[in-house]
Amino acid sequence: MGLAAYKARLNDIVSGSVVGRYFHLEGSGHPNEIKGARFTTEMRAGLTTFFTMAYIIAVNASVLTDSGATCVCNDPKDPTCLKDPAYNLCLLEVNRDLVTATAAIAAFGSFLMGISSNLPVAVAPAMGLNAYLAYQIVGFHGTGPINYRVAMMAVFVEGFIFIALSLLGIRQWLARIIPASIKVACGAGIGLFLTLIGLSYSAGIGAITGSKATPLDLGGCPPQYLDENTGACLSHKATSPTMWLGFMVGGILTALLMTYKVRGAMIVGIALVSIFSWPRDTSITFFPRTTIGDARFDFFKNVVAFHPIKRTLAVQDWTLSTIDGNVAGQFILAVFTMLYVDILDATGTLYSMARFSGVVDPDTGDFPKSTIAYSADAFAISIGSLFGSSPVTAFVESGSGIQEGGRTGLTSMTTGVCFFISLFFAPIFASIPPWATGGALILVGCMMMRGVVAINWNYPGDSIPAFITLMFMPFSYSIAYGLVAGIMSYAILNTVTWAIGFISRGRILPPDYDDKEYWSFRAESARNQPWFIRAIKGDKRFWRPEGNDSFELQSAEIRTKE
């Protein structure tokens, strides 16, 4: 019996078990079984997602360490304590704590999302929100308006507000009322956003950088030629060996393997680039003979090591005793700013990943177990704050696992298990260089761009807001701001045309007004209203949207077509 036969046998055994039926695997006999969802495929997809987003372990720890966390600086002459040896030793300990914290909350959040919602969506600390917390709320080395303990309390509170919004159905309702073209453009915009990350210097292959005269410029220069203030290449553009390694092996080689339908192509690309980058004294090493390089290598040499959280565990100021009248406003602002960004960012990402995996009902604009998915994401935010982490969110890198065939929660549970294992192999997983994952992010962005064909390009009132959405996401470096820009432009354009048509009694309308797509939200439709509104109206079956009895079956059919 060959390997293929053993794999088929294993898939059949799992599909026929309780596990297969719970996750709707093909061959499980479940009425809503998902065509193509096989156990080994889900495992491979989960591994792909993990390797694509493993960079978050090191990156998130580095960003949050800049806040100073619980380290105290008492030097009046230097409020940042940059030259204080004791303070810098504290920061080193904090960084190790946050490596553990990041891996732990990513493991918990991803596993919870998979087992509760059956979605192939991984969860981890959000890029962007971590920078907002570190550099604006707490400030560099604690120079901001709120200290780290109060900031963690703000994250904890935000998570439970998020849970309430999810259970009340308000978060799902907000997702439904977004116009259809905006929803489609959101997925494509996230693809462009991923591409920008994959091309960037900080989290990708380094092909683009900042510039003195323009927003972006060609990068790819060795680190010694970077401008410290702008991040621009002063000279030697496109000569960085690491950029070419990431482009040729992580990008081109992976693309060739994908062209020939080689399974696990992205894992192969990421692993090869990482292995090539680990030897010292080469032009492509991740461990140069510098202070930073030595610190990385010293951590890497441990290979197997578990670092317990000592300085950032449950550090919330539970009594908010340090808040005075001046800081109270900043605390409230921090809570609602993070809540606002999370509502748009996490909701948009979850919807886009659900749509990418083919589980969104075209009639309702919703997906199965959406309330559970949103609640799991929100609960992970509060738990993450106990570890000392910034808010977590559904990760757009989940698209790489979906592209590899992931369709069920087994994918995200596999990712969660990998993050749990990384707690004991943190030196290895924290040493995956950004140029190893950059190529994979670019390729995932390419796959997600195919959604633009579903945008209604026939009517400017739909196409222009959609275009603004998908372009503003990468250019503003924010999924949330892209959604805001698209929704605002949609509201203004379509409200004005509606008002002109209403005042003129239909005589003055755009020539192609008949090509306008119907808004996906129907205020009069019970199935689109939050459950508590239906309960107030006297609906005895308020927990189940009207006319939605076959929702699970419809979703299964959608998956099968995909």
C-alpha cells in the first residue's frame, strides 16, 4: 500500500468519525458536508497559514516592547532611558515575555475560532493596533498619556464590549448593511494590503521602502544604506541579497510549484528561504555580527526553550487607581478607538476570509455561525490582554491556508496547535526572517484579487466606492480606513443621486441608473435584523431569521460550487 493509499485511508477514517461529522468533512455523511474538505488537506492548509503568519511572533513582540511595558524609567534627563543599562535589560526580559504571549494568544484564539465556528480563519495580535497601542496610547518607552497597565485594562474592556455587540447581533448587522460591491472590494483590497506588506522592508522582502520625495520608492538595498529617518534607500537599490533570495525562492519558485499544483508550495518556499538565511557570516544571514544579530542568534541557539511570562502577565490596573481626571478621557478614547478599528478591521477580515472560503450566503450576506465566530474573536481580545498583548483579530494571512484547500475549522485548529508548539520552539519560529514570508504574502494577494470581477463596474455609484475601498486599504496601510473611505463615498454618491431623483420625481437620473446593483440590506426584511429587534416585535422564533431555515444547506451548496 503506497503513501497515497494510506492518506486516503486516513481521510476516510477521520471523515467517518465524530470529528468528520462535526467539521462537515467530505464523506462524513453530514447533510452539509463540504466537498473537497479532507483531513490531510486541512492539516496542510493549517501549516501553510502558520508559516505565513509566524512572523507575528517576533514582530508583535518587538513593537510592543517599544512601549516599555511594565519597565519603569525614572531618569528626568532622558525620559526614554535609551542609555540606561538596567532599563534595557528589563526590555530584553519584556521582549521574551511578549514572544511567549504572542504565541500563546495566537494558539488559543486560532484553536477557539476553529472548534467553535468551523472557519479556516486564524487569530493573532493585529498589526496596526499593536503600533497604535505602543506608540500612541502608551508611547515610546512609556512617554504617552496612559501607562501600560491601564492600556491593558482598556484592551480587556474593549473585548467584552465586543462580545456584547456580537451576541446582540449588532456586529453581524453592521457587516450585512455594507453594500455588496464594497464587500467584494474589501477582499481585493486586503489582497493589495497583503502584497504591500510582502513587498515592504519591515515584514516582507524589502523591495519597496519609504522615500524623501515620494510616499514609496524602490528599495532592496542592504541595511547600511537605509536612511534612519525616512527608511529610504540612499543608494545600492535592488542589490540586497535577501531581497533576491525572497523574490526568487520565496516568490518565483513558490509560484512555479503552485503552477504545477504542488501541494504545500508555500510551506516549501518559506522553509527553504529560512534555512538558507540561518547560517552566519553570509550575505543573506538573519544573524549578522551585530548587537541585534548576536541577540537573535543567542536566542536561536536554545532551539527548545519555554520562557514563562514574568513581567506582562495580568498586569491590568483593575481598580483604575492611576486614572485621574485628565487621563480618564484618554482611557475612554483608547477603548473606543480600538473598538472602532476592530469592528471595521476584524469584521471586514472575517467576512472576506469567509467569502474567500466560499461560505457566505449571497442572499443574506452572512455566513454560518457568524455570531460564534465574532464572539470567539472578541473573547480572545480580552484573554490576550491578560497575557499583555494588544487586541487580536482574524488574520488576513489565513488566505494562504484557504488557498491551499482549507475549508473547515480543522485548518485554524492546526494553526493553533502549531502556535502552541512554537511556545517550546520559540527560538526557531521567531527566527523566520520577513523575506521568507514576503513572497507568500504577495502570492496570496494575487489570489485574493480575483474577486474584483464581481464588482459592479457598470454603474459609477457602485464601482467608484469599491475602487476607493480596495485602493485606500494599502495606501492608508489600514483595512479599517479603507472601509471607512469606501462607505463614506458610497453614501455621499448614492444619497445625492437618490435625492436628485426624488426631488425631480425620477426625471433626473444617471443614464445607467438601471445598472445599479440592489443594496444587499433590506430594512424591512426580518432575516437582516438583529435578533433582539425581532424579539421586541414579538417574533416567537427570534433566534432564527425568518425564511432562513435552509441557511446551513444553502451555505453547503455554495461551498460545493466553490
